[in-house]
Amino acid sequence: MDSADTRFEDLSNELARTLGSFDPRSEKCIRTLHPKAQEAARRFLAAARAAGVDARIISGTRTYAEQAALYKIGRPPDTTNKRVTNAQAGESNHNFGIAWDIGIFDRGAYVTADKPYLDAARFRPAGVEWGGAWKSFPDPPHYQLAISKPLSDIRAAFENGQPFLSV
């Protein structure tokens, strides 16, 4: 493990220690995120769980290939399924570790109705955008860091191995 990996792992462990650990799937997804997103995601889950909401993080960072596969859902020739994203590979904040999706569960069953996601949005910490507020393609399970940089700048920095967000 190189020093960058070690530092990332140490930061992730410290955030889990100070802000709490969660179910295995949430932990796996959270640990794929940028440390600032990890902190926000942990604060969100802690607040939701304290209020009795069984929220879990079900998606974190995605590769470009994973994003491309999601983009194909609901588009020809797959016309039987509903579209799940408007973002192509390299156009999603998931690709850069600054976005996550939640699932809400009721007695272990995944909830698909929008209202519990609307209710859960009140737990988002400062500096986090909620996809359910988007006008063109509302995405109630989606949360992302509110970044003032254009996505094109984030993508260019990411693809060139440059930092796009300080730790």
C-alpha cells in the first residue's frame, strides 16, 4: 500500500470512529467516497438513524463503465425499463466520489415510494445537495456534495490525476 492509500485508509477509519459505523453495505459504499463526502454521508446516516429511519447507502463511487451501464437502462433497445440516470460516464458526480444514493427500508424491505425519501431529505447536512429537488430529472435517493466548480473542471482534474477537492 502506498502512502496515499494509507492516508486515505487512515482518514476513512478516523471518520468511522468519530462519526459512527453502519451496516456492511453502507460501509462498503461510504469507503469509496472522497473523505469530505464520507463525512457528509456519515452525518446524514447518523441523523436519519437517530430519528428511527432505516436509511442505508446503496451506491457510492462508480467507474465510468458502471455509469455507462446504468445510462443504457431504459434506452433503446431496453425500452421495457424506466431510465435510472441522465448522466453518461464521466458526467455523474458518482464517478468522482462525491455522490451517493440511499435506500430506505421498512422491516428489511426496500421502500420505493417517494414520500419517505422526501422526509429523509431533512437529514442532509449543510453543503449537500439532494437530487429530489432537481426539476428536470428528480432523483430522490441521490445526494452529492455541493461543489462550486463546473463538472467539466472536476472531470478534467480527475482524469489528469489532479486534486479537485481538498481534504
